Amino acid sequence: MTGNLITRSSSSKSMDIREYLGDIILIIILAVATLWFFLLLGATGELILAILLIVLSFAGLLFSAHYRIRKIERALTSRERMIKVNLEEISTQMAERYDSSVGKIEAIVEEVTKKVYR
């Protein structure tokens, strides 16, 4: 896999940076814009730092929410696949049981028919 920032196996639960690259870029732009805005207003360094920390905390909160939503989405997809496989197995088992029951009933009917005609 050439060109990947992070490579991981399909079973790994670590975060893939490519999925969150857009969020990271927007967080950087948000922080830089906030810094620039307050520098233009002539705010003190302490005020700029405080506002920047607030903005980064808010951005981190949004990033965390996005990560959790993606995690839930993956879990739901996995469960959906498992349910689909289980339903297919149940369907196969039910078809086998049906065929077996039909075979037994046909054998009983055949046996009863032979006894009646004797």
C-alpha cells in the first residue's frame, strides 16, 4: 500500500488518519483564523491564548464526536453482516428440517398406503 499515511490490518481498531484528515485541516484553519482575528483586534497574548484554547477544545469535542459516530457506524455494519449470515444459516436449517419432515411424512403415507391395500 503505497501512499498511505497509516497502514493497518482490517482487524485493527486504530484510527485511520485519512478518514479524519478533513477534520484535522478544518481544526487547524479554525485555530489559525481565531488567532488572526484576535491579533487584528489587538488582544493581549493571554486573551489570545485563552480564546485559542477554547476554540481548540471545541474543535476537539467535535472531532471526538465524529470519531465516536464512525465507531458506531462500523459496529452497526459489522452487526448487520452477522445478522445477515445468521439469518441465512437459519433459513438453510429450516429448509433442511422442512425437507426432512416432508420426507418422513411421505414415508409414513407410503407405509400406511401399503397397509391399506393389503
